[in-house]
Amino acid sequence: MSDLTSETKTNQFPCPNCAGNMQFDPKTQKLVCPYCQHALDIANDQQTIKEYDMKTAEEKANYNWGEQKRVIKCEGCGAETILAPTKTADFCAFCGSSHIINQNESDSKTIVPETLIPFQITKKNAQSAFQTWIKKRFFAPNALKKSYQSSSINGVYIPCWTYDSDTHSAYTAEAGTYYYETETVTEKDEDGNTREVTKEVRKTRWRSISGFYHHFFDDVLVNASKNVDEKLIKRLEPFQLESLTAYQPQFLSGFQAERYSVHLKKGWDKAKEIMKSAIYNGIHNSIHADEVRNIHFTTNYQDVKFKHILLPIWISSYKYKNKLYNFLVNGQTGKVSGYSPISIFKILTAILTSAAVIGLISYLIYYFSHQG
């Protein structure tokens, strides 16, 4: 098993021309030397992507990352990041803090990712995406738009779990069928006069039902990071999971990989909640009735498998007036999401301007309606 906290300073992917440490280039999908620009193809690993049984996960999961690495921990937000020994990190990618420390070797046991989506968006393109995004934030302070340093953006592989399960659910519910009865009701017209009206009234006849529902779930995706806002991650979706590639350490060269903070069994609990919602909808849709209510079910989860995968995200954590803000770019598609500060002055100006426009329009309407 690799020592994830090694301080070895040797190059992991030495350039055959100048011995510089080669890094993964999202534009060419190759290893490229930042010094002499020599490029090497990454061998296409044709091995079958494995999924692991939950029951024997701790014993049989793979912990070998394929090269020596080290783990750093941010004392500010608690994020744990896996780095190659030749890569340095002066600031935390998640909160911008400079208070980062090396982890103890005893804390380094981490299940290796089975697959990943390599970065396809370059740092330059991610920086441009931020500049475009911040310019569209009308209420963002002008000072931020001028002072933001885009060099603080970092490429980080975010950990996720995927889960498979064959599910069998026994359910009970109430199914409703519409029928109509003719009733005479009393109504009032516009003048307040009452009258009797005969109309068809829809009613529902309910009956109790029970049954079984089967569904196989494949690759239910669960975010395994606690350090990135869940709402921001959702806004980056979808990731094109059909592009998942067998993990190779070359893809991480020049980037960081966050160590999962949602552990395997906690991730399974989240996956079951996703499955339960889908099972409920599946049962509801399988019942042939006009209305369905009071669905209750119990589920047996069989043949549960998992994979640990990495998804590419560019992260910029910046502070404005001592408050932290995050901006993310999907490293595969270029889709962006983020938070920005708001200028109170701009909001007040917009409110006063709107009030003035509304007041002017109201005055003109009043003025012209009283002419002649």
C-alpha cells in the first residue's frame, strides 16, 4: 500500500527530455512538461471497471493510489486533500486559508477511486468563465470586479460514491377511482339572488391495495464531500458519467484530489434516501387509478455494490470584507455556479430608481386621464 503522507521529492512523471515533472493537460488530454512542452500520451487502460461489494468493502477495497502521495488538512475548514509529493499547496482550495498541515500517516488510509472524469476545461478557460460570470452579477460591488485575482482558482477532483442495488419492495396503498353524482346546490348570482342549480359533482371511491415492486438501481451518485456547498454542486450537474475513465495517477498530476469526508456507509444512507424517493414514485406510477394516497412500503436491498469516483471541478475561494465566497466551474462541461457579495448601495439605487420610474408613470397616467 502506498504511503499517502510521504515527503519524497522525486518527480512522479519525469519528462524524458528535461526530467521536469510532467502534468496532465486538459486541452490535449496528455501529460505535458511545463518546462519544455514535451507531451506524452496516457496509455488507455482497458481493464474492466470494478464495483465492490458493500459487505466486504473494508477488507477488499483498493487503497493503493499507484504512486506515493501525501495528505494535507486545512485547519480552517477541515478539508483533507491528497497531493503528489512534488505538488505544493500554499492555500486551501476550499476556503483560501493558509493554515494547512500534513496529516499523520495513521490517518491516511483512503479507498482509491475506481474511475474519474479527466479535466477537459483548462485553467485559462475557467478563469475566463469567472470573469464573464462576475460581470453579469449586477449587484456585485465594482471593487470586487476590479480586484479579484483569478490566479487563485484551483483544479480539484471532488470525491463521489456510486451505488448499485437490486431492490424488492412490498407496499400497501389506497387507490381512488372517480365517479360522478348529480346534486342540486344553491348558488348566488352577481346580484346576490339565490337559485338552485343541478350539476355533476365528482367524487372518489377509495379501495385498499397491496403489491410488490422491483427495481434495479445503477450508479446512484452521492457527493462524498462536505467542503463544497451541495447547492453549488447541484448547479454544476449534469456530469456526463459515460465519460468515466479507469483511474490512473497521471490524471491527477498537477491537480489536487479531495479525500472523501462522507464515508462509504454514510454515503449508502444518502443513496437509500434517493432510492426510496424513486421507489415511491415507481409504485405510485405503477398503480392504475385516478388518485393514489397513503403509500407505505418496505424495501429489501440486495447485491449492493459501490464505486469511488472523482469528478473535476475548478474552485475559487475568495474573501470580500472578511466573508468567504465560492465559485465553481464544471471541469468537464464548463458550467458555472457560485456566490458573490452584494452591494447595498447598488440595491438601494435600484430600489429608488424603480420607485421614481413607477411614480413618474403613475403621474403621467393620472395627468393624461384628466386632460380634456
